[in-house]
Amino acid sequence: MTDIILPQSILNLQKTYSSDPGSLFLQGNMGLVDSINRPHQKLFDLYKELKSLDWDEHEFELERCVLDFKTKPPHMCFKMIQTLAWQWEADSAAAHSVAPVVAPFVSSDDLWLAYLEVNRNEGLHALSYSEIVKYGMGDAAQVLLDVVNNSEAAKRLSTVANGLHEVKMVGAKLTLGMISQDSDEAIDAAMMFAATMLVLERIQFMISFAATFAIGETGSFMPIVDTVQKIMTDEYTIHIPVGKYVIRNELNQARSKKSIERIWPAVEKMIGEVLKAEVHWNYNHLFADGHELAGIRPKMFEDWALFAVNDVFETFGKPNPFTIVSKNPLSYMNDWIDINKNQGSPQEIRRG
């Protein structure tokens, strides 16, 4: 009788298990899902916490916002449309990319479970924006679709999207055996994925979130605002901490640290391009009509983006060459980040 041998790419039964934390990437194909040894307990805790935060895209009565789009000032409506269009586009890209792009590189059960849950959660976020368009916008939905299809919206996402695409191409080569797990190309792509996701989630969502909650400060579009607050809570509570943990862990691994040094010029360039895109959108699109949002000036949003940029440089332990903003310039965001300050209990929320 011929022995049936499982392909290691599907299940590596020769995997060596250890409770010692090491690199999260390219340590051989994954074997049995292991809860006996748990070298990265923090990642597992974040995975479990994100599962516990699960919610439904129909949690709020979005139909109430149709009237707001008809009666609120046109400049406020268009600012809301711009922020929703960007978030829908970016979360859709993330929903299609996280697990498929990183799969060839991950060798840690703890990280894989976390990334799978983040990917599923990004799908919920993208679906929620689609439901906002479907139920909450009425005739304004066509305007939003026009914004999504506008080349400026695509340009804003292009740096991150191209970075993920390049990692995906290296992952394909790795899967096909064209390069080895020991190659510099493989580890550099894994580190670039980690950097790109942190830049997307910590920097590029921030001005849009700030605009949404500046509108929320006026009491307008509240079912939409409450939905976006759920989304931002997931990002701040889980996605960004996962990203930071990955970077900090890999900085303690000799091979990964060398890789980060090699790719750092590209990472720094990516941060600069994303910051430039955010500032451009801030001044030339969001505030191009000259109208403020609840007393918020465009310079305050720029400083909010710079505040996020500084956090990314600190995570990498690198000097920040941009204007350093080390204190949150938007105090109202502190209340929105703490979801319990702005939402009632589930019993108090009317469901759609």
C-alpha cells in the first residue's frame, strides 16, 4: 500500500512547534493549528477581541439619512459623500487583499488567525458602506458613485494599492517555487506588506474619519456616523494594534530588521506619497468650497494627518522628517474613538 503524503504547502506535519516568540513570517509552511504553544499571545488576544466586537451592517436605521441628504446644507452633504466614497473604496480594497496577499508569507498561527479576522472585518466595513449607499442616500447615491469613479479618488489610493499589488506578485513567485522562503525578495515583500497595511490604517483613513465625526458633532446623518464609528473602533482597537505588534516584533528579529533597513527608503517614500495625497484631498477637495466643518479648519485636519504620521515613524523607531505633531490636534476625536461615550446600549438603538 502506497503511503499518502500530504503536500507541505497544505499541511506541514514536520513543523517544529515552540513557545518562543520569533519571526511571524517565512518560518516554513504551517502545520497543525497550535493552541498548546502560543508564542504571540498578544496577537491571539487581539484576534479574540475582534471576534467579540462583531456587529451587523444593519445595526442603525440608515433610511433616516435620506431626508438629511435632501435638507442639510449642500456643502455638508458633499463632504459626507466624499468621505463615504473614499472609505468604501479603501475598505473594499482591504477586504479583497489582506489574507490573499499575505498568505504565502505567514508562518504563525496567531498572526494568521488575526489577519483572517481582520480580513473578514474589512469585508463587514465595505459591506456597511455599500448598505449606506443602498439605504441611506436616496438620490445622493449617484453623486457618490460619480466620486468613486473619479480619477482623483483612485489616485488617493494608488500608492497603497500598488504596494499591495507588488507584494502579491512576489507571493505568487513564492507559491510557485520561483523564489525561496530564505530569499531577500521574500522577506522584503513580507515586511513591505506589514508597512503598507500600517500606513493605510493608521494614516490614510484618518482625515476621512475626522470629517465624518466633525459632521457628527452637528447632529447630522447620525445613523451613518454611528455606523462609521463602529468601523473606526475596529480599526483603532484591533487593526492598528495588530499592525504595530507585527512591526515591533519583526524589529526584534535579525533577518526582518535587516529587511526593514533595506526597504526603509521605499517605506519612507510611501509615507510621504500618502501624506501628500491626504493633504491634497484635504485642501483641494474636502475644503475646496471654502466651507468649514463645525468650526474645523483644513489646517487642523492636516495636523491630524501629521499626528498619525508621527505615530508610524515612532512605531518603526525612525526619525520623522516631516512636521512633527505629537499631540492630538482634534480633541473631539477622543470622544468618538471611545465608542461608549457616543452610543447608547443596543436596547436604545433602533435597528433598520
